[in-house]
Amino acid sequence: MRKALFLLTISLIFIVASIPAQGQASDACGTMTAHWSDALGYDIGRPLVRYEVYNQQITIIEGKRRKTVQIVETNIAADHFYGELSPDCRYLAAALALKNGKSQLVAWDLLANTRVSTVDASPSDDNFAWSPNGDFAVIQTYDGGYLWNVPANKWTHLTEAGDYNNFFSYFTWDMARGQLLAVPADSGYAVRAYDLATGQIVATFDTGTQAAPVSYALSDDRSKIAVFTSEDERIYDHRDSGLAVWDRNTNSKITLNPESLSAVWVSQVRFSPDNHYLVIGRDAIRVWDLQNPRGDGLPTYQYDGPDARIGTVRFADAHTVETMSVMGCNLCSNYWLRWDLSSGQFLNAYDEPRDRLVPDFELG
């Protein structure tokens, strides 16, 4: 879970509880917690952000006694407030709808106890995301998307506002490459890679069609990206769908043919551990050999799979596909069903919580 935050719009106080971003240890705020503990003379609990409507001020309170440990700023007359602490709790980024009619993105350095930047924009209530290391934040607004480079204290307007409610329908921090992968609303048919340092677009990955919106799945090593149409139940409406696999190292593309099918969920798309195959599991199991793709782009193998809708697909090993169903078969929804990659033969059922094969399991 990337975050767990609560926005309480009550008459006197807004409290926003901050949880470390995905990939952060529970003591990620240790330096700031020690800083506040030293100031107060006792060990404090997990820090929380609070906007006090009556006092018109933003404060940091501690999680044990709910006592104020720092006043961030006073004389803030806001109708709405939403804020998130960085993973290390040093920075606070907030969306403010002020009573004078203005809307702003505001950031504070809590160690220096000062406002460090202000951007006039119309932010959405809760569309914030910090990078795992806390050096960057991406924020959705009604004016488009913004990227905050914290070390440089630079805001970059990434995209214009578009027609889709979720302007980053799905995004990934790729810190190894220094990139943010996202599907912005003003280019809903493609995935963009933004350079974190500059905010500039460094790559665009599309499906080969103008069908929108799209989503994507990354290989385990993140060198490959599969981009696919993901708007609706295309099994039944038979409209054109797109599917392409890009090599992010060479920027080369393999355009595949999903016919009328593209996966609705990212969980239904998976690369094999060696990037040799791409599998989509939904009403059937479709397998593309990426090293020897068919000239027409159709699946190299296609199997019926379980007599149920597949919700998640993954690999047990390089030659074995596992599926988890979501409807149509009660037993299929309890176990991972294993299939031979090249033949489609059902092998066995795996009970993951008990780490055992299910004896005498039969399909049907």
C-alpha cells in the first residue's frame, strides 16, 4: 500500500495521518522523530499533520498524546486542506483551497520550519504520491499534473488537464532509471516516461492504435513494458484493442494482435521471468513468444484455462503459469491453478497460504 491517509472535513480540525511510502521502513521518520523528541524532552509517537480551522494554522502533532510538536504555518484560511508528509517526514506537501477563492500547492521544509514553494493550481483532494526516497512528489490537479523535484525545489507542469478523471490512472517510480512512468489524461492512449530531474518526456510507449485509455505492465527487471487497451469489457464489444511490447533499452517495439481482447486489469498481464513470453489471462490463457512472434501478431499459444474468469496470472517458474480466478468457479478462486506454458495442460492446484499442492484437485 503506497499510503493510508485520512481527510477529516469537520468544523474545527482536519487531521491527516501519514504512513511511510511503499518500500520505506517503519522508522523512515527516525531523524525527524528524534528532532521533535529532543525538542519536547520525551519520545513521541508517529507524527501526524493537522489543520486547525478555528486557529487557521497547520501543525504537526505526535501520535501518542496528540500534542503539538511543531506549528508549520499560521494565518491559513482554507476551506479544504489535504497534506502528506514525505517518507522521511522532513517535507510536507499540501493542497489548499483558500477562502479568497485561490487554490495552491504548497510545500514546507519542516526541519527548517519554513515554506519553500507555492504554486497556484487547483489540486484534487487526495492525488499525491511521494517517490520511495522522498526526493520527488507527483500531484494531480485540475490544471494537470505537477512533479516536485525536492532537492532542486523545482515544480514541473507535466501535463495539461484531460478528459479522464484519474489523470495518472496508473504510475510507477523507476528510481533506477530516474524516471516516472505514467498515463496522463492528455495522452490517454500512451504511456509516458518522464525524467525525474528535468520533468521532460524521454520516451513514449503506445499500443499502435489510438484506443484509449491504456495501462501497462513491466517485466520483473523493468527492461520491457507491455502497453494494452484497458477501457472496458472488450471480450464482448469486439472493438479494436491495442497491445505492444517495448524494449526500454533499445526503444524497439513489437506490435501484437489481441483481436477483440485486452486485459482490463494489470494483474491479468505478466512477463515470464526471462522476458521470453508475455501472458494474458482472462477468459482464456494467451501466450506470446516474444523472441519468435507470429507475423500476424496473434498469440503463439492459446488455451481454455479454467472454466472461470481469470483475475490474476503469474509464473511459478519459466515453464509454468499460475492463474487465480475471480468468478465462475468457487474452488478456482481459492487456489492457484498451474498450467504448462507450452502445452496448456493443467498440472495441479497450489494452496499458497498452506504452501502445499492440493491433493486430488479436479477442474470442473
